[in-house]
Amino acid sequence: MMRFLLLFSRQGKLRLQKWFTPLVERERKKVVRDMTLMVLGRPPRSCNFLHWKDLKVVYKRYASLYFCCGLDDKDNELLALEVLHRYVELLDKYFGNVCELDIIFNFEKAYFILDEFLMGGEVQETSKVTVAKSIEASDMLQETMEEYMSKPAF
Amino acid sequence: MSDVVEKTLTALPSLLSLDSQPGAGKLSVTSKLGSLIRGITELTSKHEEEKLIKKELAAIKEHVSSPNTTLRQMKEIMVRAIYCEMLGFEASFCYIHAIKLAQQGSMFEKRVGYLAVSLFLREGHDLLLLLVNTVLKDLQSTNLIEVCMALTVVSQIFPKDMIPAVLPLVEDKLTHSKEIIRRKAVLALYKFYLMAPNQVQHIHDKFRRALCDKDPGVMTASLHIYLQMIKESPENYKELAGSFVVILKQVVSGKLPADFSYHSVPAPWLQMQLLRILALLGKEDQRTSEIMYEVLDESLRRAEINHNITYAILYECVKTVYTIHPKSELLEKAAKCIGKFVLSPKINLKYLGLKALTYVVQQDPNLALQHQMTIIECLDHPDPIIKRETLELLYRITNAQNVTVIVEKMLDFLRHSRDEYTVIGLVGKVAELAEKYAPDNSWFVQTMNAVFSLGGDAMQPDITNNFLRLLAEGFDNAEEDRQLRLLAVDSYLSLLGGEAASLPQPFLQIISWVLGEYSYLKVGQDPTDVLARLGALLERHDITTETRCWVLAAMGKLCTTDGALRRAREVAHQYSACLDTALRQQAMELELLGQDAPLRHRVLPHDASCEDLEVDSSLSFLDGFVSEALALGAAPYKPPHQRQEELSQHKALNFEPYGPSLPASLSACSLTDRQSPTAMSLSSGISGNSTEQMQKASSNTLKLDGVKKVWGKEGYLPQKEATEEAPPPVASSAPTPSCQQGGAEHTQLAVSSAGEEEQEKRQLAATLFVGLGSQNSLCLMGKPDAAPKRIWRRQRPDQEALDGGSRPPVSSVDDTLDGLFDDAVPDSALLYSLDGPSVPQSCLDGGGEAAGGSLDAGMEPALALSPGDAPGSLLPPALLALPRSDMEALCSDGTLSVCACKVYQRDALLLALFLSNACDLPLEELSCDVTSEEAKVTDGYTTAASISLLAGRGVAVVLHHLVMELPSSQAVVAVRVSYRPGAGAPTQQAVSLSLSLADFIRPLPVSTEEYGRLWLSFSNDVKQNLRLLADSEDPLAATLAALKDKLRLHIVDIIGAEGIVACQLVPGQPCLLHCHAHGGTLTAWLRSPLPTLPDCLLYHCQKAIEES
């Protein structure tokens, strides 16, 4: 089970954080600090797997953004790497050639996509089409609602 | 103009994202977020950023509280607040508005509201209660998206005490027509299962239906739950192995829609889950393993595309192959796969290859031999992660012959490692290896010195403790002990002389203890000199108070000469006015010991640090003081549980939950005594987290009375992996040349050009892999059972005694106890008497561990069975003579009713469950499952009995033997009965039953002399004043009789105002009670070999007296 997922920039700025197990604020801050320090300190082309306390840490860099997740001891690291990749694919499909700015300015969308993809730290929907569909469905609905709302009320 | 351009640019991402046409209002707010983000990026210092965000938060605060803010604006405000929180600034004033937004907003505002709530509120936040109604409403909504949102938020932040509120609705969603809803519902239930397994116990059948769902996505989701359940009790799901294999076969051969493929690999996530499940099911089970060989072979064969995801599957497959019952062909293929991983140029695969090797090396040490050159290369890999994994692998193959090389490599790594967690873990491993395999004393001391200096202050304390114990206890050889101690003293003196390096605190503490204890061994060493060096330590500013205490304590042992004495007095004087109390106390002791040589010899004798001390644990020397204080009117001491009970009686707050919201499983828990802590802790069980805090706050287990500890905190707490301590058995002879040759041959084949460097590496390989060879292939199948030869670490005698059995660890009374317990050995004849002729149809389950008898033919109709009925006619005749409780109705659902009766057997509590069929139709597949955390059900902590058919109006009796191994004042037993009515779907009933400690108490027939002997041998005791029963002529006898009556104690003797009573806790832990009556009170003094038993029993004595 995934414990947390963090997105941060090369400068160590947090872009998105998702926690799948409850932690108090202080511990969260410690995790974020340790992760950014550890991951940013890694030279390029080194192993994508790390250890932190009793957790496995898997990270991958996509352009200027680092995707980093913490796993249970029993989990498969390679699979987690593919989970990160699938998430990037989904973002890419949604935003169309996603870049860091998309995520900065639309982070709530990134959260929505993540919620459709992962639930309770496990992969919920493995089909790319379905995730996109359900996100679109909510977006469409959003649109119609908005049109409805913007109609002048008489 | 530029403003307009800017606005358009800001809106661009949202345009790209197919978002709505930005209305005028939206644009302006979006640009607020945009300008905030841009503003932050433009700043240069952290301080400015803080100032800007503070300003932003102030603006947000003003906005949210303004009544004119529309919901749409609120949505944008929430997004900004989330952003501020992400940057680490608290926006708690927004939380309530986020909830409001989720409540009132229309669809898309609701979505942001829910997102904000799930990001702001942690599990268990107080405000969450306000969300329950919203979630309930949305779960019932006809709008799919609303239901989805509600399910998502439920799985994210609902704490366990709120689960009952939404559970029925979530359960309903399992039959929803849309698969996305079903899938989300299954995952939400999975989350519930992780938090509170017993609350979703009753829906196991529905999980089964989810497993058979026509949508593969739902099925995949249900596997999460199955994986978890199988992890907990694999034996209950063995029959599913076939189905899992079939599913995997279909997946592997590409029968799923292409939708589920990932980079043209069919449903990898599903495959992964199935492989994991199969590993759990096939572990140590040949029959189940055999079913899966074929599909595993297929999986290994099919995974050939060169992509990460195939490697992930391969890796899992290899792990499964090595976990289940071995099959040589598969092992061969798996080994080949591991080879591919290890040799891969891709660093991630190499890492996993090393991990896989580490995993299998104990079963198959030859595999490590095959890859020895790669392993050597990995030792010098630039990436420390790879190095670390390699060391982990080496740690597993360490033996007495290669220990020096491997430990050297580990220490090398430690010297360059800065990561604290890595250091702590590795230091422990080095210490363990050094203790196990040290070739000689001086190497051991040197290695441990390195461990202590590298380990730093964060080292686990048991490393230092073990080391000191080892020094102090020594071995059988006195000369060797002396040598080791002397070596340690020598090296420490020189370390202190060097003084340049600042050593970690634990190391300084060790040094001072060893010098204090053993520096006399060094002939010609002046204690004054040692003392001076220790004194120099005190001068330093970087040592902690704790270390200072250790130094002072060491000084106390050293002041044997006049010079030393003078120096010690100076130090003592210097610290006698210290502000720290611990340090001041040490100084005072030092001063006193310095003055009084005979006292010093008595308190601190030479080389006796591990002799057993006579500890008067009852503090009887204070008796005079206590009675004096009591005479002067002091309040008598009350143990914590009594104080708590009184507190709970005085408390005016109502801890009872309101009726209707009581969840089904909890209401079933019997509420016996509302005055007792039971009631209070039950209600705290409902409020969830507070129980755990209580548990943390106090080590007194009694406070947890009645709390159902059915779920642990897995998934959150780090789970300690059982350290496997069984390296391959080592041939005790010298390194066998054959294996070295084997290794060398291999390298010659692999490497054609043997440069000097190669030569070096090969040499290293020869030293590292010595002792791992073909002679070990014997243990290829299954793990080696032989424990490693432990040269160093000796087991402490009392541990051995404890390991040996649950008997009290005192040898002198063993005879007595043996005599007592011989006839208390479980009497299985009693159990089997069910087979007797009076029972027409009976079946025994699992080798007689639990007996389930089914009686139907010719019995009275089940309707006759009601609470209070004499169970006599139904119990096996052999049990009729035993004392038993009244029949208690547990649950009934119109079809099947369950009643329970406790039969007090001499060696166990027999729980008889009467399952009566209230219909005319027969019930099939009746099974009954009994589990308990506190009590042990026969051989395991759980047992199941199954009866294939229960005729209409028939009654079945299921018997379970329960014993309590660790005293606890209450044991909660969870009973689960499942059955299938002739035509209908399987149904289940779950109920819990609480048993008191008194149910497990039996008389212990001893004579007065035996009592006396036992009394002295037990160490754990509790003393307390109880009320005497006043209204009789002999209050003591009356009180004891009442106790005997209620708790089944054995009154050994009554002499004047004193009475002695003995009892035992099944399965045979004695507890003795010594009573003294004076005035209106009874001073009860309890002793037992178990630490918590006296306390628990005292509590029940108290209750028994209160009641009579």
C-alpha cells in the first residue's frame, strides 16, 4: 500500500501532497523535508529506490518535477515506479503535454485525477480510458452546471 | 492592456484542460490564485514569502466570513487556502467553510469542498462529525458523481468510530449497477477492513460476490481485501486457491479486455495481487502449491517483453516460487531470472536482483556463489543504495569463516554513511555478527569499539546492554573472561588517553562502566590514574548529565587508594550542589561510599555485577512506616485500577453512547456491569482513538477492561519483520577446498583477462564466500532447522526457563509444582466422550482440537431451548457432573439462535455453544468460529468447527476449550456462526461474549507446607486492604467463603486472624492469597509468578466482596 505521494520541484518546492495513512502535522513536515533532501541529493542515473525508516521510497524525475512515493515493506518497487508513470500519463492526457506550470496552476485538477486513479493507497483504476472518462464526466457536468448558473435569473 | 493579456494567459491552462468558459467572476478569482503563485515565485527570501502568505491568509479570512461571498467565490478561496496549506501555513479557519462548501455547494463546488476537506482534516479531526450528514446524503444521491465523491472522501478520512454510520450505505453500493461505484465501494470497505476488521466481518460473503464480479476492475479491487484476510489467516482460504489460479491463468493468456493492459501487458496490477495471494496460500502447503506450479511456470515464460512492468511481475513471481513449497524445475527458472536481474546493466534491476538474492540465499546459498563476482562489483558500486543492499546480502551469508571480511566491509560503509536510519540498522547488524561469530577476543573488542564510535548517540540501547551483559556474565572459561575484560580495559584506557576524538555518549558510558568494574584486573594500574582520566571526562562540556552519572558511579567503585579517594571527594563535593537531582544523588552516594570502606565493599563487590540480588519486591521493610502512617490517619494506598474505578463512579459525565447509533457489533458486546470500568472503556472503544491514547498513557493493562482489541494498528505502525537468524549451517571443519575451487573455476570461466585488480577481487570473493558451498545444498529444500552455533551470546537461565514452558521459572519449587500440575494435564478423554453412544451424530474437527457435535435425531424441538433452560440434556454426559453457568442467549435471527453455557473444567474453560435451528427446514454448511485476543482457544487462538447439516428444529452443540495464558481481567470472545438455509444464500451471525478472569480461576489444592514453599518463590505481589463482610460472627471465614464461592478459590488454612488461599489460572499459573483480618478490614496480599495476575485477581476479589 502506498503511504504517501509527493510532487516537488527541483528547488524543493512542494507541488502536491497526498497522504494515505494518517500522520500528524509534524511528522508530515519531517517526511516532506527528508524526502526532498534525500531525493534531490541523488546524482542523476542512480537507483530510483531508497529506504527511509521502515519505508521504501520510490522516486522518479519527470522534467523539472520529482514524483516520490513511500511504500510498505512488502510492496513491489518496480510496480510503484509504473504507478508514478501511469499518473504522469494520465496528467499528460488530461492537460495535453503536461508541464510543471499546469500542475502549479491547476493543482486541484491534479488532485482530482489522483483521486480517480488511487484510492486508499491502492491503484483503483488501471484503465487509462476509464479514468479520463470519469474525470471528463465530472468536468462536463461542471460545465453544464456553470452554464446553468450563469444564466440570468428572472 | 497588459492586464488583459495577463488574464488571458492565466486562464490558458484551464482552457487547455477542457474547463468551462471562464465567466467574468471566475476569471478575476483565478487570477487571484495566479497572482499569488506568481508573487511567490518572484520573491527571493523565505521571510518575504511568509509575509505575503500571511497577508493572503488575512484576505482569505476576511472573505470567508463575509456573508456576501458566493459559493463560487468560496470555491476559489478554498483553492487558495489549499495552496497556502501546501506551503506549510495553517489555514484552520477555513476548515469549517470547506465542510460548508461540501454541504451546500452544487456539484463542482462540492467537489472542491470535498477535496479541501480531505486535504485539511486528518483522520479523527473533530470537525469531521459535521461532515457525516453530508456524506450520508450524497451516498444516497441518484447522481453518480456525488456518490463517487462521497465514497472517495469516506475512504480518505473517516475514522473508525464513524464507520458504522456509513457502513450500511456503502455496503448497498456493492450491488450498484455501475461498476465504478461498486469498485469504489469495495475499496472503501477495504479501507474499513484495515481500520476495523471486526466491523466488516459480517460482509465477507459480499466480498466473495465482489470477487466474482463480472467487471475485472471490481474483482481486482476485492483482491486487496482478500490479500489482507489471507495474510491474517491463510488456512481459511485454501479452497480459493483454485479460483485464484484460474483467474491468473485467464489474465496471463490475455483474456481480459485490452482496456486493462498496460504497455501491452495484461492487467499487471491484477497479476501482482494474485501472485502475492498465491505465495501466501502456498507457503508451507504442498497440496495447494501443486495447483499453482503450472500457472507460475506460464507467468515466468510469458513475461519476456523488455519493460519495467514485466520485470515487476517477474520479480513477484520469483518471490512466490521461492515462498511456496519448492519445485526444482520452477526454482531453476526462478534462479535464472534472478541471474538476469543481477547481471542487468539497469541499476534498478540490479538492485532488485540483489534483493531477490538476499531473499533466497538462505534456501539456496549456491546462487550467491554463482554471482559472486557481480556481488563483489556491487560492493564498490558508486551508488550507496546498491552497496547497502549488497551488505544486506552479505549479512545473510555470514559465517564464522568470513565474518572478519564482511564486518570490515560493513564498517567501511558505515564510515562513509551519513543517513541516520541506515547507520542505526547496520550498526545493529555488525554488533550481532560480532557477537555470534567473533574469532577471538581482541577482534571482538576492536569491532565493538568501532561499532560504538560509529553508532553515535542514536544507537539502539540493546546493543550496549548486550555488550555489557556479555562482559559481565562471561563464559564458562574464567581465564577467557579475564582476558576479554582486560582487553577492553586496555583499549578504553588508551582511548581516554588519546582524548582527541569526541566519542558518542553511549560509548563513554560503556567506557566508564567497564573501567569502574574491571580496571582492577590490570596489574600495576593505579586506580588514581584511572580516576583522573575519568575525571578529565567530567571537565568536558559536551557530555550529557546521564554520562556524568555513569562516570560518578564508576568513580565510586574506584576509590580504593588514598589518592583516588581524595580525587573522588573533590568531585563529589563539586557536584553535591548540582541542580540536577540524579547527578546530585550520585555525588552524595559517592561521598558516602568514599567515607565508608566496608559499606562500599558490601554495596559494590568485585566482579559481582551480574550476581542475582535479593530484591524485596514487596518492600516489606517499609511495613512499619506504612502502618505508622496509617495509624496517623493517612489514606491507604489504592492501586491504579481501583482509583480509576472510583473516579469513574464519581464522574458525572455520561460516557454511554446514545442508543440508536450504537453499531451492531458493539451492541452485541455484553454490557455486564455498568458501574465498573467496563462500561467506561466500552464507550471509549466507541470513540476510537481515545482508547489507544489511554493505552499509551499508562502501562496498566487493567484500564483496558472490556475494550475489544480485535484490530491492531497494522498498516500504520512499522511492522517488525521477524529477523531470520538462521544462516546456512557451517561445516565445523576448516574451509573446504572444494568449494573454493568451485568458485575459482567459475570466475575463470567468467573472466578471461585476469588483471591484477581481478586477482584482488577473486581473492576477496574467496574470502567472502568461504563456507557457502555445495556441501550446503542439503538444506536447499526448506529452511535449515539447526540453530547457528552461538559462540558468544549465551541465553540467560531465566529466559531458558521461560522458553521451556509456562511453568514458573523457579527450580526449587518445580517438584512441588510438577506434582500439582501432573493431574492438571488436559484430559482428552473428556473431549472425546462426545463420540459416545448417547450422541447419535457427531463430528470431530481437526484432529480432536475442537469438538463439534451435532445432535438432531430424536431430540426435543429447538424451541424448547431458551435461556435459563437446563442444558443438561444436550451436554455430553461426561460434562454434566462439572459446575457450569446458566445458559445465556447470545443472538438469534429467527432462523438460528445461539446460546452459550460455560462449563468449568479443571484444566480449561469449556465454552459450549448451542446452535438451534428454529425452522423446519435443515440448515447446511453450518460453521462456527471462535476467536479471542486474550484467551487461547485450544491450540491456536482460533478454532472453527463445521457441521455439514443441521436438521429442522435440531440443535447442535459446539465445544471450545479456552485457557488464559496471560492474565487479563476480562477476555472478549468473538463468535461467528455462518450457515446456509436449504435454499437461500449463506448468512452469518457475529456476536461477542465477554468472559471474566474469574471464569478461568480454579482452586489449587495445596497443603500449608507447600503453600509456604511456593509463597517464597513467587516474586510478583500486590497488597491491598479490602472490606470485611461485617454481618457474621466470623467475618474472616465468611469473607473467604464468599470469595471461594464466587471465584472458586481453595482455602488452604485459617489460623486465627489469618487465612491462606490458593488458586490457579488455567492452564496452570498459580496465585496465592494471604489474608489478614484486623478491625473492619482485610489485608490481602497476593503473589504469583505472573506479573499481572495478582492485580487482576485482586480486582475480582474486590468486586466479589462488593457484591456479596
